[in-house]
Amino acid sequence: MNATPSESAPESASETFLEGAILVENAGRAEEGGVNPTDILGVAAEPGDNNSVAGAGTVRYIPAIPSLQFEGTLSDDVGGGYTSLAADLLQEFGLTKATNNNYFVDKSKTGANGRVRVRRFKDPVGTVDARVLFEFSFDHMIQDKT
């Protein structure tokens, strides 16, 4: 059995994000996160509805809560091509939105730009653009602000 938590929130106006987008809280509404997002709500479980009226629609998302792991691709640029290293485990990296509108764990973003911590490798170490399991950094989750 597998149970994944989900929540819903009012959506900001004109949101066109895809399922899997990083969502943040802004004025009590969910919207797609930008560069180095803070106040992270979680990951969109459905695409934005592109409603012109803020709060007219809702979006379902998987909340960024402590210890909940998400799956993503570990890469280092929009073009891809990063080969995973054993040293990447438990390291904190940032998030980047690729030109195809999908997000990936960005090896090139560290330090103050870190938003997630790699917890486990899904693909073997040495894989190009490996799939990893990660957790959001507590300092950037909306739960840290309440």
C-alpha cells in the first residue's frame, strides 16, 4: 500500500504550470516558484488552470513536509549530462526549471541556492542525469514560517 499526502490551495491568477512544478505561497495562494524559491508549498499534482481571476480555482499539490521524499533528476545544466557521484548523497542542491518546463535538482546550485537534499539514489551512482530521491530543505518550506 502506498499513501501520498495531498492538499489543495487557491491558485493565483493566470498560472500555467505543469504537473510536477514547484509551488510557493504568495498572498495566501499557490503559484509557480521562480528562481531559488522560498515559502515552498510543495509539488503540483496537476497543471495550473490559467484562470484570469486569482483564487477562482484550486490546485492539488503534494506538500513539502519534513521527511517526505520526492523523485527528480540530478543534473547540472538545462542541457543535462551530469554523471552522479557517491559524494552527491546527502548534499544540498538547488532547483532549476528546464526549457521544457520541468524541474530538476541542479548540482551547480549550492550554498545559499540550495533548496533540496539528496537522500537516496534511484539509479546507480555513475548514471548520467540520475534519478534521485530528495527532501526539501526545512529552511525554505512554508511550514517553517508558521
